[in-house]
Amino acid sequence: MKKALQIVSMGKYLPPHQVTASELEAKMGLEPGWIMEKSGVAIRHFVEEDSNASMGAKALAQALERGGVAYEELDLIISAAGSYDYPIPDTSCLIQKEAGHGDSGIPSFTVDATCLSFITAMDVASCLLSSGRYRQIAIVSSESASKSLNYNEWESASLLGDGAAAAIVRLTPEGEASGVLSAAMETYGDGAFYTWVRGGGNAFHPGHEPFDAEAYTFHMNGAAVLGMAFRKLRGFVKKLFAELDFSLQEVDLFVPHQASRVALEKAQAFFKLSDTQFVSNIETHGNCIAASIPMALCDAIEAKRLKRGDRVCLLGTGAGLSLGGLVFVY
């Protein structure tokens, strides 16, 4: 059943500090050209002064300005991210405070499905809007992956970057076609430890002895993730489009999670999608966890690759291992 949701506007923010592939190659003792060959990321942005909350607030401010929406017109703020400044308090309330509206009373909470957080938040928002509970919602994905990099693991350290994106979504105005047509998610717990940060929770408390600094950094088995994901993807996409009268190959725009260049190239070939349909910013942004999809979507809107009435598919994988997808009319 179609759910009422329309993207009013989007904004994004990249921290000013850029880190090139050659800088990381020197840091990790890799041969020149190695990172571009393996991960395809020429430039990524790393935070220096910024926090998750400050990046999120800046992306939100841009989205509000572009949409001509006042902060007070928001009914809800959803933080959709897998990284955070603190375990407690929740990042959404920090974004509210950083935006200068800490006394506004606007409800705020987090949806954390790691890399799939934005897709999941869009699904949640569409249900809330359709129920009549809210009329205008801000979804903010702000990620600082650089804080948890393990430079002994070339795969993730050469791939990840920082940044934020925000979307203002509202109840679809009467007579307009915008809306969520389909959403789906599948989780396979057998892949839970393919991507993980071992320390910081109750299973591996900060007081654990002996102290192990690497326990608090990100670990990824990229080959295992890619293998499991592509074994499951065909059936997942079939389910996502099962009740629609068009196929993935007929969407106007396909925005995948920017997992890696290898994953993106494989996905485009696997689904037989044209360059016109396919959106990628991996070379200039890297993998920015949950912010990857909304930043790529924001880029597409800025480049006028989308017009009202176009059909869009968001698709990706996240730690869990989970697959997530959402098809909507822009």
C-alpha cells in the first residue's frame, strides 16, 4: 500500500578537512595507486572540529533553508545513523540543541540500522505521516567513521569517510503523486560479526582488562559481507518489487549504499542498470555509513537528475547482516 511521503528538500555537510588516497597510502605503508585500485576512494572528508551533532545540525539547516521551512514547523526529528557522539544522550536531542532549539520540545529519537538507517527512517517516517501523527519530519544522518578507523586494516581504513545529510519530508499534498511504494528489510544474524566494533558495550566494557585499543575500532570482513549480500539480493529485490507494476530496471534513479567501488560496480552489472539510472559518489566521499545514501540522493537532486513523479529505489546492506530497500515516487 502506498504511504504518503514527499521529500520537500535536502541538505548535506562535509567537514572541510580532505584526506587523499596518497596521504592514506603513506600512512599505511601502501604502494602508490593501491587505494584507488582496491577501494576507489580518491578523497574522503575527516572531522577535526566537528561532531556528529554539529554536522547534522549544519545539514539540517541547509535542508530547512532550501525548503523554505522554519524549524518550528517540524513535528519530529529522526537521527538516522550508526555512529554517535555519546552512547547517552541520544544524538537526535544533541542535533536539536546544536541547531539552537534545545528548548523547542520537538520530539526527537534515533533509528539505528547502521548503513541502512536512512532507508529505515524513511520507512518509519512514511508510516508516521500516513497515520496522521505527524505532518513534517526531519531525517538527519550524520556519521564520523574516521574516529573508529583501524589503520592496520587497509580495507575499511581506506574506504570510510565522514559527513552528514538531512531530508525534510512531509505528508504528500493532495493531488500529488509522491509517496513510498514499497519498503522491505531482511536480517541474517549469521553475518552479525562480519562488521563490528567489539568494545564499548556490556559484552566488552571499557574497564575490561587487559585494555585493547583495537577493540574500540571498526572491523570488517568485506569479502564475507559481499558474498552473503549478493547471495541474498536477487530474492530480496524480487520481494521489494513483488507488488509493483514495474521492475528495478525501470526506475528513473537507483541510489545504492556507497559500500565500495567493487560492490557498486558489481551491483550495477548484476541489476543491469544504466549510468543514467545509477548514482555513485564513492570516489569523492568514500563510504559514510548511513549518510552515504542521503548524500548521494542530495547530489542527484542538486544535479537535477530527479523531477517530481520520478521513481527512485534506495538499496543497501548494513551490519547485521541486513538488506534494506525502499521504492518511492519523488
